[in-house]
Amino acid sequence: MTAAPTGEALPIHMLHDRLLVASEAESERKSGGGILIPATVKMGRRLAWAQVVALGPNVRSVKVGDRVLFDPEEVAEVELRAEVYSLLRERDLHAVAAIQADEGHTGLYL
């Protein structure tokens, strides 16, 4: 079992190359011109960010706690302890967020 975001162990053991991720809550977005776009507005196909909470033994590219980018339309969802998680394969990931540099440094971030 792997630790949940709250520090409690999840009642699940992941197999093979599977990942369990907790999606980030959708909030209002801002357009390039500064216009607020409510979270309820449907905008084409959009990828989503999530935090990895459990891994199968064959996952090589990410670890628990990493922030990953995936297509939310191509995953299965599961409810554990009143929380909804997404279940996906490692190959379904599009990117892993880079670690941000400390304040005062410059660089590119996802």
C-alpha cells in the first residue's frame, strides 16, 4: 500500500505499469487578455494535471508525489475512501512536471 495525500495508507495495491492519480480541482482560468473563464465552460479537448498517489511495480519514469499531465477522457475513475482517483497506465502520461528552481533563479517550468 502507498501513502495517500493525507498520510493514510490507501486500501489498494497497484499492479504492473498502473498509476493512481488524484486530479487537481478545476478552477477559473484566465485568457491571455485577462478575461476570467469559469471552470464550467467547456473548451475542446484539454489535458489535466494530477498528483501520483500510488504506483505499480513496473512504473519507471515517475514516483509518488510527482505532478503528471494526462488526457482525462482516456482514463478510468475509482472511488476510495470517498475520494475519486484516476487509474491509468504509465504510457498514458504526456509529461512529468519539472522541479521548480528556488526563488531568485530563472528558468522554464511546466
